[in-house]
Amino acid sequence: MKNWIWVLPAALTIWIRTKVEEPRIWREARAAASRPSIAEAIGGPMLVTTLALALMNSCTLFAYWGFNTWVPSYLRAPASSGGIGLTNATMSALVFVNQVGTWFGYVTFGFISDAIGRKRTYVMYLWLAAAFVLAYTSTSSVWALLALGPITSFFATGHFSGFGAVTAELYPTAVRATAQGFTYNLGRIASAIAPAIAGGMVQTRGYPAALSLAAGAYIVASLFWIAIPETKGRALR
């Protein structure tokens, strides 16, 4: 019985694909006689925005993986190696609390961006993420880490909820999924090298300096928003 329970998600997926009706705007885009090509959708007038989105996301993914990959090691490593020197149990508890902050960051981003705008919310999250990453890497107090961890994760991860909304509102339905995939997954290249770069810096400069790379990446990511338009209230095309 335990083995069969893993079939349920697949069965749910099949039910969704066969029973849940596609949105009207998607059906109309599929039926349209003329649809924009991928090159037309992500290039041309959209080229600058597309590049800005891809580079912005590259920076945020670099920051996320460079920071989160090494936080457990930072908390657990002895002081002689530049770490905090916590026990496995305490380290695990702090990482768990950080994930709670991550969840709240994901959930609340949409409400905040609906209230004050996509761009303003995204940039605010990135700036506060940079500030709290620096604060988190500047203390060895368990109580300070306990307080700062969820807040740091709230801003350093919660902004990812907004990427899908922004790209959905920028690109036409006919090419939206491809444009979203391109602008998001290009950042995966940066995320792949982030742990190695941060790990190398741990050996030469120590954990705080290595983890602080994330703060710089968040600030650079915010600069690309100069070229990304506000999409709050924009009708889907």
C-alpha cells in the first residue's frame, strides 16, 4: 500500500489535464491565425526587458544558492575554521526556522505587490535581503541568528514568487511559457557556479565574506529593475 500511494500525484496530474478547462485567453491564442514567434516575443522591442529579466534572475539565483548551500556548514563548522561551531541539532533547528521565513516570504509577496506594485516590492525585497544577509553573517549569537534567520529568508527567497507574475504580465500568451523558461532558467547557469565560487572564497576569505557575496548579488539584481517595467494592473495578452 505504501508503494502505491506514490501513484496518487500522477493520477491527480492526469485528472487535471483531462478535466480542468484551459483559460479562455489561452484557447484564443491557440486558435489565432497569426501568433508572434519566439524571436519576436523575447526580442525586438522586448529584447532589453528580456535581457534585464534574465540577468536579474541570474543574480538572485546566484545569491540564493551561494548563501543557502553554505549556511549549514557555516553554522556547524568550528570557530577554528571560521564557523559558529553549533551542534547538529542546533544547526538543524536554525535552518528549519529559516525555512519558515521562506514560506511566509513566498506567500506574502503577492499581496504586497498587489498593494504597492511589482517593481517596488521586488526591489524592496532585494535590498532588505542584502541588508539582512550582511547582518546574519556578522553575528555568532545563536539568539541573534534565530531572530535574523527567518527575516533573512523571508526577503532573500520570497521575491521568487513575483518572477512568475511579472513575466506572465509582460509576454503574450502564445509565447509566455517559453519566455518565462528562457528568462528564468538562464539564471540556472549562475546558480550552478555559485556554490563553487562561495566555497572557494570560504577557503581564502572565510565564511562571512563568502556568504556576503549574496548581498552584493542582490544589490546588482535590483539595478536591472531599471529596465523592467511595472506590470501591476496590466491585462494579460
